[in-house]
Amino acid sequence: MQIIISSWLTAGLALGTAFSLQAADVIESTSLVGFGEAKYPSNFTHFDYVNPDAPKGGAVTFAQVGTYDSFNRYASRGVSAAGADEIYDTLFVASTDEIDSYYPLIAEKVRYADDFSWMEVDINPKARFHDGHPITAEDVAFTFDKFMKEGVPQFRVYYKDVKSVTAKSTLTARIDMATPNREMLFSLVQGMNVLPQHFWQDKNLSEPLTTPPLGSSAYRVTDYQPGQSVTYSLVDDYWAKTLPVNVGRHNFASKRYDYYRDETVTLEAFKAGEYDFRQENVAKFWATMYEGTNFDQGYIVKEEIPHEIPQAMQAFVFNTQSVYFQDARVREALSYAMDFEWMNKTLFYNQYTRTRSYFQNTDYEARGLPSEAERAVLAPIKDKVPPRVFTEEYQPPVTDGSGRIRKQMRTALQLMKQAGWEVKNRVMTNLKTGEPFAFELLIYSPTTERLAIPIQKNLKLMGIEMKIRTVDTTQFTKRLRDRDFDMVSGGYSANPYPSPNLMIAWNSQYIDSTYNTAGVNDPAIDYLTTEIAKHQEDPQALLSLGRALDRVLQWNFFVIPQWHISQFRVATWNKFARPSVRPKYALGLDTWWIDSAKIAKLPEARR
């Protein structure tokens, strides 16, 4: 809820003999909303998608593939442990049945100028770190300074217009902007993790931690085996457990993450009862391997839970700074090597839909030809975008599903020839240098390798060699950060609406950020993402800007789009209960609880 307070500023004029009064509005709010209006009033008691009477207790075990070597989620190197990003509470908490709405956790409320030149955040006086030390405004100021000095580069670039974050008093932090900016101000406060100054002041945030840091959230690390497992236990005296944003959440007494070397081993461990919950991402596994005695007897429950959640652009991503992929015609040509229709039928059991948009499953997905409003948005950059943006609707290549793609290959070879490549002696050869076209796909999962092989074979028919390089997660993360790759299997996170976060993913100011996986440096995309950041309070403008950006991204062929599914594929050992209402934009696992009656029906070894 927002309240507008009229504040009068007095200024002396003419040697103090005359005065004028100038009104400046100060907005006070118990929520921060980046898009639309807040669903929940200031006096709400709990989110609609929780059971406020859910019992606490019981242990749950999850699985992770790979390994870890750090508990510092913010380090510039190393791989952090599963759950390490949840060690700290944030100033506000996102509601998962709204888009970009946040409610108080460490913070109680905020005040800010209506020109967004400053904001003050009041801290809940009950807020505590796990050692009992109060969370103060000094910790908030310290956190910002720590991230600016030792955090990842994109943090410093993104928040360059923040003049200072200071402690106005013990429980009030103040943010002053060098350049007023609503989106930057809101994004800094909404999900800000608050670090304990007394723990971190003599440590480097950019370096890994081999032991757990001091935290503040509902869970703390109580046991771990480096690289193999980590256990979090519910904090008995957690200060925030009765706050509205936490009621009905954090119901498991302990959460353990066990690590396995690959997906196949991980699935077999689940079926044997080594862990409790699995969300399946591999279609073949879901179609063929979720069977056996434990399924037949009802000990394991297999569910498909439909949803309408915006989908990520999962894709094979080109490094456009690679010598092979600087030409968009080459990138487009290689997209014809993916025979999705054959893959969906043969490998995926027809479970998937081809992804075509960076705003998949939203109103911002570009369809048909540009509207007049979109054309107006694109007019200043018309000469900087692919001409087909205005004349064609983008669609990924479509085949007949037979596995024979001669028509698509002919199109691909024509594009390659236009870009200066031609097949000689069955090898795609650069007409100027005589060099063969041979590049590397970097992956870390054997499952991805299985999916890449059909593309590799089709490229081979075009005279192109795609080497598949499988590395462990640590190497993959390092090479991704160093941009030491030609292509990766990865993608871009889902965009429920055109938000300022698109700057980090696509704007050239963040070219050194690993979020800009494709290494894009494009003036048209810079322009559109900047305009999106400027128009966050204009829904109609965002509609046109979002669709226009989608078109420009589509026709630049930065990725080979993969696929998505609009349902959760979930299997659990039958020990869980959950609320009758699921949050609109999440599975809501943090609202589930252990059902003692179901536990009693499981084999003794699984109780």
C-alpha cells in the first residue's frame, strides 16, 4: 500500500527577507511493485497459495548433478553449493502469484521521493542474523559497498547511477541517486540480500568460501561433505517465521542435497529411495523410466501439473564474438541443422513445443507482422535491424519429421555461400582463407550430448564439423565466464514482461557479464533495452517495445531455439502434502509439508 505525504521544503531568498514554499511528494509504502499493482494489502496475513496451518517437521532430501567447492554464491570463481543462494534473507520477498511484486521481510516499509532521487528503508527491529546480532542499516550500506567493490562486474555497471547507500540511523538506510531512476532504485531494494558486516568485513566477496558463512534466513547449514552433500536445518528461533511473507512456508525441518555424477545415476538413486523429490527435465526418462515396484505400490507418485508460466529461451547459444559466428547468415544456416520435429517424435515422445520467442507464453511474444505502434518504436533504428523484422513473422525451421532435411540443407548451404563459405571435397571451406568450418559445442551433461548428436550428424552432411566437448560443471562455469566457447547449450531466463533486467542480458554495457551469453553488441538492441528501462510505468509502451525487441532478437539468430513444456513433470516419494492453490508463477515447493499419515504407509526404510 502506498501513502503520499506532502512535505514542505523552505528556501530563503533575498537575504532571508522573503521565503517560498515548494511541495515535494514523498511516497510511503509497505510493498514495492515493479509492474502493475500490488495484490496484497498492507495488513495481509499470508499469501493465498500457502496453508497457514501447515505443520513443521520432517526431513526431505534432494539431488544435484555435479559437485561444489564453495558456499559463497557471489564469488567470481568456483561452484556454489545447492541452496547457498538462500542463506540470506532479503529486504523484501517476491510473491509468486504476481509479476514483480515484493513484500516486507527484513524491511518494514520504504519512503521515497516521487522523482525517485532517494529512498529510505526502515529495518524491522526484530531482524537478526543467526548469531543473534541485529540486522541494521549499517549492514545494508556495507552490503551495497561490498558488492560495488568486490561483486561481479555487471553489478557495478548496472548500479552506477546510485550515488550512495548510507545508514541514516541504526534502523533506517538511505539510498541517494546520482541520476534519479525508478527501476534501478526499486531493483536494488526489492531482492537485496543483506550481508552481516561483522562476518564479511575481513573477507573478499569475490573469493570462494570452503565453510558456510553466517546467514539470516529460515535455514542454516548444519552438516556438509565438501563436493558431496550439504544439509540445511530450520532455525528454531528464526525471527521472521510469523511474518505474513513466511506464514505457511519453510515447513521442512531439514533439507539435504546429495550430489551425483550424472542424470542417469541420479534417477536410479531416486527410484531406489535415496532422495524424495524429482522434477524431470528429460523426456525419455519421463516416458520410459518412471516405472517399477515402488510406482506400482504407490510409494512413488508421478504427476504432470499444467501451468501457464512464461518460458525461458532454452537454446544452443552462439558466441557471436567467435570468428565462426559473427555473421548472422552463418548463424541462421546452422539453425536448419536442428530437425525438431524428428527429435520431438523420436527422442521426446512428442512432449515438447518448439520455443520461438524470448517472451514465450506472454502477451509480449512477437507474432504476425509489426503493428503500427511497433513500427513507430522501430523507426529510429530501422536501418540497424534486419529488414525481415518488418516483412516476415519469424518461425524456426520446420521439417516433416522424417529425418530427411534435404530442403533445409539446401537453404542452409545457400546462406553459407552468401557468407563466404562453400563445400569443397565434402568440407565446408572459407573461400578467402581456405580454412574448414569446425567449431566446438561446450556442455556439461551427457544428456545434452545425446540431444546434440543428431544436430552434429546433420551438420556433418553440410561439411561442418561440430565437436562436442563435455566438461565438469566447474570447468563449464569458468569457460562460460571467460567466454571461452564457440557454442553452449544454455539460454536466457524467462521474461514475464519487458523489465530493466533485459539490460543485463542484452545491452552492450554488460558485454563482460556472463548473462550476455551470446556476447551481443548491437546498437538497435541497446536502444530498445534502454527504452524499455525508461518506460516501466507505461504498460502500452512496454507492449510495443517488448514485441519489437523480440522481433529484433529473433531475426538476429543469436541462438538455435530448443523447446519447452507447459507443465511440471514431478515425481515424489509419497510423503508430501501441499496447499490446494498453487502459485501462478511457480511450483510452490517451499509451501509443501511432510504428511505424517503418508509417511506411515511407506516402507520402513523410507519413513
